[in-house]
Amino acid sequence: MDDLEFRTRAFSNPSDQQEDFRAAADASPERRKLMGELNDFEHQLQRTLGSVDIPAGLKRKLTQHARPASPLRSRGLLAMAASMVVATGLALNLFLQPGLSAQDLALHDELVEHLHQEAPVYQTGYDNGNAISWSQVETILTASGTALKSPEELAAMHMIFARLCGLAGSRSAHLVTRGVHGPVSIIFIRTTPVSRGVELRDERFHGRIIPVDEGNMAVIGEKNESLGRYEQMLRENIEWSI
Amino acid sequence: MSKSPVPGRNNSDNDRRRRYEALVDELYQDVFRYAYWLTRNKGIAEDLVQETFLRAWRSFDSLQNEKAAKAWLFTILRRENARQYERYRPELIDIDDVAVAEEHSAEPDHKQKQVELHQAIMRLDKDYRDPLLLQVIGGFSGKEIADILDLNNNTVMTRLFRARSKLKNILVPDADNEEAGEDLTDKITD
């Protein structure tokens, strides 16, 4: 192995354990000196690249979504949910959905509460046959960091409500269209995706929170409303931006 | 007596969770270090690592060979970084933001050298920094780095050569550091 090749391989990978390289490294005092320098440098490099503070609690956060709610937490959530039933109509069987993380449950609860708060406003619009323009919808989508690749189908629907709402700490787009049995809410929430689809459990509404790429989409309607076509239409259609 | 399907399912879920937690335990620190050096921003790195492991958990069943887990995670992380952060962020290098963990035993000279090396790595061109991070933090071979970066092996080895030459030049100016490596890609083996 000539000096040029040796030097190139030494710089590319000073820890190279191949026999021909190790033999070449030992072939002259100059090469041994170079390897000594490179090994010292490699040690510094490893030390520097490894000297990064790991955020406290990171490991716990990374394993949290894989853990089922503990019995203690479930009992706590059940008690809390029971106290919310009167106000929100939240059904307790949400907790029968296994594998949901604490964040998933929190998002579910926040969403149900939000729907009950907003429902009187968009229900009036529904009852009065109100309509809003597509440009109003687009303004809300843009402000929430959401875009639709092919908005034509949604734009052709009878939209009655569009508002920017604070959900899960992010600016979320809450749209409402006219369904068969009542208003249908379509909500885009740019936050950590739920672990899997979360069925909404409520006395009035039904629907799901669905993880889509970097965020979540929720399609929610009155009982008996068929929501599959909305989910199908929107699921592959969302683009998130910051 | 009828058999309930539930115990089997629970065992399977528990096993999946246990394997995932073992994976987190073994690799999360290296994944975070890589994310930090890739993004050069601790906040973004933490978000990126959380997103990476969330995606890993959701498609954990697709991981057939757990020996390949590290390359799998690094690849997810790179893809997420490109998708979510890289295209929205200009290439900002804050060389004063030296987030080197405090080494209480370090002597002033050693600490100064570490800060200089940290800043030199920050200044290194992305083409050179990327394979170096994968080699030193990830412990990947040239072939594995080539697969992750979608480059050929000789290009990777040439970039590694130049990365170390440049860093060494910054720290110990020495004109002959970079004389090789220009046309030697055919001589480099993994």
C-alpha cells in the first residue's frame, strides 16, 4: 500500500481493522506517528460529538406512547370524566379503547368539550341555512398551517362555519359542512399524531380523531351521520405546513 | 373450555412494548446526539427525536431485524428532518451556541480544544459533516453510511477523509493534511 492510499484510508477511518491496513500502519515510524495523531484526534472527536446534554425526561417521553394508562391513572381519569359527563356528555367507554396514550385521551377530552362549546353557534347556522364562501374557508386553513391538495370536492360542499380554534396548543381549523342528519365538523389539528384512530365517545356526537402525517384530523357528526366519505376524501388530501 | 384470544394478544402487545422500550433504552441517547448535530438546535432535535420514536413505535412491526434498528431510526430521523424542518429553516449556524455538556474534570486547555472542535464541526460543510456524524455517533460502516445517504461507498470514504482533514486543519493548521483523497476513491475500500 503506497503512502497516498494509506493516508487516505487512515483519515477516512482511523479505526479500520482490516488486515492490510493494520499491517500498512505498522510498516514505518512515520505511519505509526500519523496513526498516533489520528487516534488522539479521533478520541477528541468522539468526546466532542458525545458531549451533548440529553434533555431530562426524554426517555420517559419516548416510551410514554407505548404504555397503556396505568390502573391508577385510569381510575383518576374515570373519576375526572365522570364529573365532566354532565357538562360534556362524555361517555366513559372511551377508556375501553386500549393503547391510547395520555396525550390521546387529553386531545379527545379537549375536542369533545370544544364541540359542545361551538355547537350552538354552528347549529344556528345550520338551522338558518347559512353558507360561507370558500375563500373564508381557505383563510382559516392557511392560518392553521393546513392545505388541501385537491380542495375541489370539499369546496363543492355546503360550508356553514369556519373558525380558527385553539386545540392542543395549536391553531386548528374547525370547518363545518351540511350533513344529512345535521352539521358535520371537520377539524385539522397540527399537533403530535394520536397513537391510532381515537373513536369519539359522546352522548351527542360520533366520529374519530385520525392521525395524518404530522397532525390529526377529526371528522365528527351527529349520531347516524355517515362520516366515511369525508374521512376518505380528506385523509390523503391534507398537507401540513408550519 | 373455550380459549380466550385476549391473553395471547396481551402477551403479544406486552412483548412488542418490551422490545420497543429496550430499543429506546439502548439507542435514544445516540439518536438524540445525532439529531442535535444534524439540526444544531436542541429544541428541534428533541422534537425530532420524539417524532422519530413515535413513528418507529407505530411501524414497529415492520422492523424485521433488530440489528438494523439503529440505521432504521437514523433514517426515519433524517427523513423527518428533511420533511418537517430542513426545508423551512435557512442554514443557520450559530457558532457561539456551544452546547457541549459540562465536563467538570476537564482542564481549561482541554475544554478550550473541545469548544474549538465543536465550532469546527458546526462550520463543516453538510456534505462532509453528515457521513462523519453517522460514522462517529452512529458507528456505521462506509457501506451502511452509503445506504443511508444514498451515495456510493467511495464517495462516502472520500468525504470522510476530507471531513477529518478539514477539522484537523482548523485545529492544527498543517498544509499537508489535505493533499491526498482527491483522486483516490478507487483505492479506498470499506
